[in-house]
Amino acid sequence: MHELSLAQGLLDQLLALAREHGAETVLTVRVDIGDRAGIVIDSFVFGFNAVKTSFQATSNARLEVREVTGDDLILIQVEME
């Protein structure tokens, strides 16, 4: 299931962004997933929710996914405090 590795990669990116901006908590994450990206959205969300609890900064993060036309997974917005 490559969705789990994609979710882990997203979390790594979120932790780096939080450090870079001096944030302690990631609140909301918005991503677009292309309909031709080969990503099963439910599996990606499950993977994100499974691994987010491994880190204090992301343990309560809410993931919002929008399916769009295309072949990419794009990080659109991150809300942090």
C-alpha cells in the first residue's frame, strides 16, 4: 500500500514546515489528489490518521482531501499554531 508511504512523506513535510515556522501544532492540512494519481483516497486518509499520532505536533491534525482532475498529490494549505 503506497498510500501509507505517501502519508508518511506528507507528515515529514508537515513536521519540517512546523519547525521552519516555529509552530508547535498542525491543525488542518488541505491536499488535492488527482483522479489519475493512482491514490486510493480512503487508504491515504487511513494511513495519515494512523501515523499522525506518532508525533505530538500532528496528533490532532485534520486532513481535508479534495479530488481534482489530474495526476498529482498537492499540498494546498497548512494551518498551524
